[in-house]
Amino acid sequence: MRFRDSIFSRLLEPINRRQFQTAVDRLDGDAYDKSFKSWDHLVALIYAQLSGNNSLRAVVTGFNANPQHHYHLGTGRLSRSTRSDANTRRPSSIFAQTFARLSAMASRQLRGEGKEMVRLIDASPIPLGKVCTWAVWNGRIRGMKLHVVYDPKGDIPKCVEVTAANVNDIEIGRQTPIQAGTTYVFDKGYCRFDWWQKINDSKAFFVTRPKTSIRLRAVRHRTIRNSKGGGFRIIVDDEVKLTSKGDSRLPIPLRRIKVRRENGGVITLLTNDTTRTAVEIAALYKSRWQIELLFRWIKQHLDIRKFLGTNDNAIRLQVLAAMIAYLLLRIAARTNCIKMLPLRLAELVSQFLFTRRAFASIDKPPPINPSRRKCRTPLNQMELCYG
């Protein structure tokens, strides 16, 4: 009988084992846990995300209940004590580099000519409550913060960073590599004039909302030829400049666009893009809602609300494993041409994780046994069907 790998093994195929081991050797990731290696740790955490098990005991029990698959996954049995120690001591940089390579792979699959590049930048809190007494209080929550640079066209997180909850969003945003011709969309939490200047000097664009304390003066009114967009209407499109004194002046062109939404609210947008129409710029900012949907999907359907460890390193490893699991699902869906909602695909994967079947037919019903074949040989002798 022809061998067929499990759904879980198919999902892990994009991870290059040789590159992964190179990163482990470089960071000495197996220094303290020689019996529970970094690959075993990664597979166990991804299994925890995809299976829906949200406790350490459930993850160990569920994984050890399928020993026939361990050989092909390159792992062995799990132990709660060993895994708990590894969550504390294993460098999270190993998982971060794995995520970066998978993100680059997913981007290459979508490479196309003439496509405009848009990046959404935002952060989402990870509440830890009273479980982790070491967690920092930022005035709203006690916990950590997940920073993401997201590609809305390909539905791919490009960069991920996990910090303390009191780290300002702009401090991580300033570390984002700027690519020429790319439009960066972010909210007013990323208001920093020197960063805006850097984006403009790199021949890139930004679309954001200015803080109420920023003083702007219109220098020219632009003609609004088409004011209606999807769920909004343009009411003002001006070229402006800062009227603040001192070093806060920006020697770059700025546009202020005021948008009235369907519910009657008015928002103000600020951009250095002078070529796009006001409707296109407003639509770009409206697309920022996609990163909010990404955060909600990850928190609801991947386990970053209940943690398998209570120390800083364990939480970082689990968050990175969740983002790796998300990329693996997106890569598998694109490779196998699966056209279904990510939610339904994640649910099917959790049900068929250790099932030996083709990934492309994960949503197909099992084959029905064919009816009994009719014998065509004389007297049924060749079929041994006597009588």
C-alpha cells in the first residue's frame, strides 16, 4: 500500500530542517535540554496551537496518544517536566528566525509585477492578568504586547515582535525596514516626525491619523473630483504644513484629508502621497481594519489567551509558535489551491491533524467503497468465484 503522510506532517513541510538546525547550532538552543531538542519543542508548540489543547497536560496526552506518527515528524514522546524546563531556557530567537523564513517563503509565492505594496503596522495587547506577577502594567492591562507588520494583499504577517506592555508602539515601528515605493498605514500611536521624515526620504509613503495636538495650516485646496468611496465620503482635501515652532517642522509635502463615514463620524487623515486620489488614500486607511481582524482571529482560534508557561520566555515562544502556525496554514492553503475561509480550514486541520490523507482533499468526504465488480471471465474461474 502506498504510504501517505499525515496532515500535520504535510503542514510542517515548508520548514527547512537544515536551516532550522543551523539556527539552533548558532544560538546553542540545545545546550540545556539535550533530550528535548528544539525541533521537538517547535513541533509540540505548533501541535498545541493547531489541536486546540490549552493545557500542558492535554498537549502531552494528545501528542503521546499518536506514537505511530512520531517517527515521520522527527520527534519522540513528550514529557511535561522537560517541556516546562525548555519553555524557560530555550532562546526565542530560534522561533523568530523560523517565522521570518516562512514569511519570506509566503511572500515569494505571491510575487507579481506591478502590484502596489502596502504594509499595515499595529500592536495588540496580550493580557496576562494576575497569573504572571512579573508582567508590566501600562495603565490599561498587565501583560505583553504583540507588534505586527502585515501585508493585506497576501494575508501575510511580515514582521512580529513581542515586548512588554509599556513599550511605546513607535519604538518598535521605527525598527521596521523601509522599502521604496511601499505605503505604510498606521494609526496615531505611531506619530513621530523623524520617522515620517525617514519614510519620505526612503521614497515610501505613509497614511495615518494626526494627533489632535498637531497644528496644521492649509496652503492649497485640492479639487475633489470623486468624493464617494466604499462607506465614506471625502469632504476636504488640502495640502498643509505644520505650524509648530522649533524642530517639529517637516520639510516634506503633506496632505490632510477629512472623511465622513456612513455613521456620520468624521476622521482626519495625513499622508505624504500627492499622486493618489483622496478616495484611494481613504480606502488604504480603511484597509487597516484587516490587521485588527488578524489579531482577533489569532486570539480566538489560536491559543494565545491560555498559556502553557508563566514566564516571559515561555509566553514569547507560544506567541511565535502561534504566528508560525498561522503562516503554515496560509502556505498550505495556497500550495494546495484550497478556497475556503481560514476559520474553517483551521477547524478541519484540528480534526484531521493525525489523519493520513492528502491535504488538498481535507474538505472532501471519504471515498465510498465501490460496488462489487462483475466477473467477466468464463465460469468465474480466474476470479476464484466458484458457485
